[in-house]
Amino acid sequence: MSTAEEAPVLGLKPAGPPALTWGQARETARRAGSRPLPPELLDLAGALGRTLAEPLTALTDLPAFDTSAMDGWAVSGPGPWRVAGRLLAGEPAGAPLADGAAVEIATGAQLPPGATAVLRREHGAQDGVLLHDRTPGSLTTGQDVRPRGQECRRGEVLLAAGTRVGPAVLGLAAASGHDRLAVRRRPVVELLVLGDELLGSGLPRPGLVRDALGPLLPPWLRAAGAEVGAVRAVRDDFGLLRDAVRHSAADVVVTTGGTAAGPVDFLHRALAEAGGWLLVDGVAVRPGHPMLLAELPGGRHLVGLPGNPLAAVAGTVTLALPLLHARGGRSAGEPVLAPAAVELPGHPADTRLLPVRRTLRGAVPLAFDGPAMLRGLARAEALAVVPPGGVAAGEAVELLDTP
């Protein structure tokens, strides 16, 4: 590599799009990922954490037949009733009940034809084969019966495409007859940690600091639905960075550092030579102003995060997470709002992302919220989105969850 290639002009930064507001940047990232990844058909266990690629439709009525909601007796007509037999869950319903007849029944068992209600065990008194209601007149038609189709009918849409597949979704899918689900492929992310000053282990030394983002970012990106592949340390070398960006096979490349115009901030030039073009180049947010989003050849994307830890987190929630959610097919949720327990100071012109705790009174800011600090974030339950000028005590503020 030539000396000229290794040392571009100090402060060189190609002209890109103007800095966006925080909301504009988030929307740009969502639009950039508006073409979700292809669907895959996976068994239920493998679909956990993915996103539905198509609506979840019931393959059967739920329940599939009339069932007892309680232990007791399935009865026909008004009492007293003559008891004959017993029905357990998993057994066929058996012969129809004649008027005045009853059959002992377990919760979840199929009701026999002709049954009009279920008398709970604690409400019934059996004398030999004769059953009496201890609270006469209280039993109504259909009482403690789960009728067929009470929850849904076959062919009914249960969940929309874009729903994240959690444990409850797996249970609903199984109950409604599914063995496999069509889900979106996970976006593959490669993380490039830039900087000669970073140590992977041990104590900091003169001029050298520990890499905090290599351990911090992958779990956060996985929580956003990504499959995080390699985490690579890249020295402050233009050619190495250019080639790493150019040859990455990941859907999304995430870099840390190199986004400003310092003497070894090569990311803008590396993007240009790798055939990328900028969609976001700077965001009016504190911390994290010098973040960027670029499109790469082949429909890939690159998110450039600042090198300071809390600033990088701000870039993650501003650009990386909306992009990954969109690429993975996740629907954009409604903003989560909470009152500010105390005044939340803001920047005069930029949005501020502030680590907070949730209390009964509302969001409480935490100390140690500087761009290079993580102590406040480690104690935080959310990031408050504080608009320019700040938020008064009692006013609503948007909260972003931390994993």
C-alpha cells in the first residue's frame, strides 16, 4: 500500500447529505430497510425470535369442539340429573345426553351431544346416581362451556405479518394447527471495531483503552433480530478498512469510530471507494452527532457509529435498530411515553438521548451520561428522547428500551 493511500489529507470528508433531525434519521433508516429479507419456512422452535413473513391464519376452529371449562358434570336440561359414566380429556364425546341426564367430566374434555351446561364440582351434590344443584336456579345454558370457535374460526387471521415470534405466538400457532411458520430471514451483521488504541483484554495502558463496544453491541444487535457474524478489529489503515467494507458479505456492516474528520477517520473515503453512497451523514442528536448510514452495492448497508461508547449506543438506536427491524420485517411499534419525574435538560438545538430509570413518578435521569461513559447506561432501564430545549417535570417523554 502506498504512503499516499495510508495517509489521506487530514480532515478530509467528502460532502454528504446535510445533518438530519433525530426523527428524520430514524425514518430514513426504516425506509432504507423497506425491502425485507426473503422468507424461510421453519419449525416452531426455530421460528422463535423471528418475524412473521405472512399473516398467521387459523387452520382449525379454536376450540375445535365444545369443551368443558371446569371439572364437574356435563348436564342436559334442568336438574336433578341421573349420572351415567365419565368423560376425560382426550376421550371421544360418546353417546348423546338425554334430557335429565349427566356425565362426570374433566376440564378440557369434549362435551357430549345434547349437553346444555357444565355444573361445577363444588356446586353439585351427588346422591348415588342422582345429581342435585346446591344452588338451584343458578345454572344457565352454556355455563362453563367453551363453545367451538369461541377464540377463532378456521381461516381467521390471528396475527399480522411483521409480528415478532415470541413464546405466546408459538403457543398460538401450535394451538391453531401449525407445525411450521413462514418467517423472515435474520439480517446478518458484521461488526468492525476500528482503532489502534483498543485493547481486547487486560488493563488500559498509556495511550491504550479497552474496547467496550465489541462486547456491548452484539447482544444489542441480536435483540433487534440480527444474526451477528464476525466481530473484527480493524487497525487505523485506510486500505484495510476499504477492503473490509468492500468484501463483507453481511447484509449490514456496523463500524465503530472513524465517522468524523480526524487524521485517521477513513470511513467516508473507504465508503466512496467501495461504491457506497451516503443516506445519512450526521444527525442532530447528543451524544452521537457524527453517525452515518450508507447503502453499499448489492443492496447492503453500512451503519457508521461514533467511537465513544454512549455516542455509539445513540447511533445504534437511531440508525442500526430501525434499519435491522425493517430488514427483518418487524412492524414499527407505537412510541412508548412516560412522564418525566423531574425536569430533563435538553440541548438548545439537538435531540438528547438520556439514560433514565422508570419509577412510579416517571422517568428519572441518571448521572454519568457523557459520550464516553457507560456507567449511567449500565443502570438504565431506557433512553429518554429529550427534544431540543428539554422536558419539564410531568411532561410526556418518549422512552427507548435498553436490552
